[in-house]
Amino acid sequence: MAAPTERCRRGRGSAGCPPTTRPRWWLALLLFSASSLPAATALVDGLYCGAEVCYDVLGVSREAVKLDIARAYRQLARRYHPDRFRPGDPGSEGETRESAHRKFLLIATAYETLKDEDTRRDYDYMLDHPEEYYQHYYTYYRRQLTPKVDVRIVILVTICAISIFQYYSWHSSYNEAISYLVTVPKYRIQATEIAKQQGLLSRTKEKGKNRRSKEEIREQEEEVIRDIIKNKIDIKGGYQKPNLSDILLIQIVLSPYYLTQYVSWYASWFYRFTFCREEYGEEDKFYIIRRNMKMSQSQFDGIDEDTRRSFLEKRLWIKENYEVCRSHSSQLKPFSFLLLQPSGRERSPCVSSCTERSRRRR
């Protein structure tokens, strides 16, 4: 009998051997670990009223309406408010100022949670679904960190503030530009001629107390010239008067109109000059030249008329002619013209060369 027993010990699972019982210690360890896990609870420290139920803190049921919640809050707040609490008062036996202060904060938190419909809905969901632990954290902090003010209002106020700053900044720059143009001989002579034609600079002899000093007369003449330059003379380029339609707010409001206008213009341009092969007009040529120069409309308007005519004489709307003119400039960089001031202080080398050649031909 000893031989079969020895054979079963050496070769487990052999035919004719009785089944052996393996140790189940790992199963017992798993059951113990599962039993030691904390049970899912809806009351989490750091969320809402913490380990307390907000309804119990205010002493109301879950079916209570807003009026009942507000009434319960006012009664408890009068009792536990730090400025009104008196140790030993009826209903506050055993309470200290510190404990009353903590309880007042808990009451305020419970009221803030239950008075808002959305927050109360989230809190009730947490009570009914305690297993969704991480979802409750996300919902709570998302609502806490969300701005209380509508984002659309914030964007609108920001755009309005930027637009106001834009307008006043442009207006200030415009006044500085007018002060400069008063000193430019070209504009000053034009303004003086207009003032004389309108009889604004006629000096009549003044006698008696009404007689003014030379400084007062000069100041008045300067004001007349300044007013004429601002209102009578056509100023283009960087010295143009600021327009309300250029500020950010109006641009955003009119953006659908501008987009429609641009699409219509582009379709017309393609149809006329690409499909029908029409000849370019003068304004069309100036547009192509300005696009080649990479200049804005206000910059191009600041160029004097003789220089712009020289562009037409050189046929700079043709790409090849434009490249030749640029290659003649002393600076081999993109053909980006400098804004020509009325005083003619700055010129691109290519502008100077083109203008000089046109004058020599004349």
C-alpha cells in the first residue's frame, strides 16, 4: 500500500490518486481587503457642508421651498451671528463664541448651497449617487470657479473699453498732427489764402479800449489757420481725422457688411479682369500698385500727386516693371515705401528715382 501513496506524492494529479486541497489564503486576503474599503458616502469633507447634511443644518426637509429655507436661515443667523451671540442665551447653552462662529459659517454655507436651484440640484444628486465620487468634485469646483458674470457681458465691456481708448488715442494723435501741419509751409500758405479770401485775416484798425495787442492778434490768426487746416483742407494719409467707423466696436458690428462688400468686389474684379479681360482703369491701376508696394490705403493717399502720376508713367501695375524699379533702388529689400509726409522729409529710393526721371522727361 505504500507504493501507490508514494507515487501519488511524487506525481500529483495522476490517475487513481485522490484530489488534494490547495491553500485558500489568497481568497481570504481578498475578502478582508474588500471589507476594509470605506463605504461610499455622499458626505465628503471640502464639498458643500462637509460631513453635515445641509438640510439638517438648517432644520428643513428636502422638499422645503425657498421661502422655508430663507426663513430657517434668518432664524439661525440671528441666534449664531458673531455680533448677536451671547453665551448663556436660551437655546445656546454650552456654546462658546468660537463654536458659534463655526456654526454660523456652516449655516451660511448651507444656505448658499440650497438657495440656488442649480447648486441645490447638484447637491441632491450627490446625496442620491454617493458612488460618483470624482464627478461630485468636478461639478462642485467647476461651479465654484465659473465666473458669476456672463462672459458675453465681459467681452462686450472689454471691446467698448478698447474702442473708447482707440478713439481718444487717435484724436490725440490727430491734434498733434494738426499742430505740426500748421508749421508746414505748404498747408500754412493754403490756409492763409483761404482765410484772406473769406476775410478772416483782415486787420481793421482798432481804437480805444477794444484795441488788441500784437500777441492777441497773432494768436487769433493762428487759431484761424488751424481751424482752416482742420476743416477746409483735404488732408489724407496718416493725418486724417479719426472716424467712428474705424474703431473696433463698429468694425465688429459692420463686419458682415464689410465681408459681403469684399466678396462682391472680388467677384466683380475676377469677372471683369480675369474672365472678360477688360483694361484696367486708373483707380484699378493704383490699387495694383498699392498692393505691390504693400501699403495701406491711408499710406498711399499720403503720397503726393506727382509721385503717384510717376507710378502710372512707369507702368508699375505691371509686375515686371515694378521689379525693375525696385532693383534700381539702393536697398535690396521688399519694396515697402515709407509714408511720404507733406514736408517730403522721407522718401524711398525707388520713389525718388521714379519721380526724378519723370521730372527730367518733362
